[in-house]
Amino acid sequence: MRGCETVYGGPGAGHIESMAILKIARMGHPVLSRPAMPVPDPTAPGIAGLIEDMIDTLKDADGAGLAAPQVHVPLRLVLFRVPPGRETAEEKPDEDSDSVQVAALESPTVLINPVIEPIGEHMVEDLEACLSLPGLAGIVPRHNHIRYRWTDTEGRNHECEAQGFHARVVQHECDHLDGILYPMRMTDLSTLTFTSELGRPEPAES
């Protein structure tokens, strides 16, 4: 069994050493509102370079995930992190694909041309934020259990099941590939708030 560190390699593995902090598009920019295009060749050197720059950008922003459209590249490519202590994935072997375990990883996991399939009807509401909506957060319902498939930078296909935070972050990032920002998923916009106001005590009744 190989972990995602082996599948994708560490930062800089096999790629150019120079990396860049990319500009993150904010809500209202057209690149965030239209569907992204499939990556035609996941093994292309340009894709490897983009991934390295996205990893550097994600770490600089201290985020949980980043989609290519957020850095002004309209391609179906995302990366995400599952911090230690959060949910893990269940490995689901597939005769036609090279399945990998995607567990709690501080290093970003890269998904090229991902496809998500909800498992069951159970939805869970939780707070979400986004690098493209800095300073804001809101309560968003998501499928608690999903299966997703993707291609890696060597052209190999993979499949995983995920629950909890892992499922949420994958759904959030893949929404960007379809021009969807999390407020569009919210059912109660009154929960949209500035993160600086989170935890502030309720005013005393008068």
C-alpha cells in the first residue's frame, strides 16, 4: 500500500526548484463563476509546475485546500490537506484502478480531473471559509460520505471514500471546478459572518 506522499512525491520532487506565490482570485472574478476545463495531459511538465506553485501558495495562505481556478487557471485540478486528528479515508480497491489510502496528511494531496459521487443521503452542516472570500465564513450543508475518483501526475487512476472533514474539503474544492462558491450552497445566509466576529458573546438583553 502506498500513501499519497509516495504517489505524488514531496515538494520539489522531480520538478523545478523555483516556486511562486500565485495571486488568489476573489469572489466576483469571472474565473470563479464558470466551469473549468479538463486537464488534457496530467503528466505534462506545465501541470507539475502549476501544482508546485499551488502547493507553495496554499502553504503561504495557511489554507486547507486550493483549486486551480482560484489562481486564475481554469483547469480541473485541486489540492487539499487533511490535518492530523481529522477524518481519514477508507481504501476501496478497484480492479481497474490503482487505489490509494488518503489519510490525515499535512502535505497537500493533488486531484486531477476529480469526480465525486455522494454515498447515501446524510447531510451535515458545518462552518466553512474560503481563500477567495477572505474574512468570511458560513454554515454549509455537505454530504457526509462520498466516493471520489481522480488521476495523478503520472496518469494513474485512483479512488477513495471519505467522510467528515475529508469529504467536506474535497466537495468544497471541487465545487470551484464548477463555478460554485460555498455561499451558493448555504441554506441560511444569516449564518454568513466575518471570521473576526466568531465567538463574540451575545449582547445582553435589555
